[in-house]
Amino acid sequence: MGKTVFDLYKIGIGPSSSHTVGPMVIAKKFVDLAYKRELLDSCSRVKIELFGSLGATGRGHGSDVAVVQGLIGNLPETIDIKRARKYFSDVIINKNINLLDIKKLTLILKMI
């Protein structure tokens, strides 16, 4: 079967899906791999640094929210957008994140 427009374009939390879908998926893959390799127990903090266009426009385009959502286990196609911004605000205020709802860590977020 051929490709459809839905194979080419993905909808993510916005306002810029190009700055949210990739970062969320990569963050989710990262935390899944850390879990699979049994590395979460030895972690004490997570540091997120966004570079280039993600760092320059990340806050305005939602990249920071997307990465945090990926680290807690969300993906663009399953995320509850209404809860995402509230959860992100709580993470930033408390400087803590709960990876995959398994491991609570200190969070450091930098936009470079």
C-alpha cells in the first residue's frame, strides 16, 4: 500500500509540530533504553540541553514541553495535550520529573 499524507506529516503538541514530535519521540526512546538497560535506578538527575533551532525557539515552539513529555513516557499520538502543559508547569516549579512513572529525579533544563 502506498503512503498517505498521515505517513508524511505528524501532529504534535504545538504550536510547532516540527519542534515537538521529534524531541518527544527521541526523549521517549532514550528513557525506554535506559529502562531496558536497567540504568534508571542509578540515575539521580536528568539534564536536558536543547541546541540550534530547538534551543533558540524551543520554549516558544513547545520543544521543552515535548522533551519532558517524552521522558515521562508520552508519544505524540497518545499524549493528553490538556494535561501536558499542567504537568510541565509542575515539573518546572518543583524541578523534579518522574521518568516513565518509575523514577523521580531532579530536572535541569537548558535552552542553548
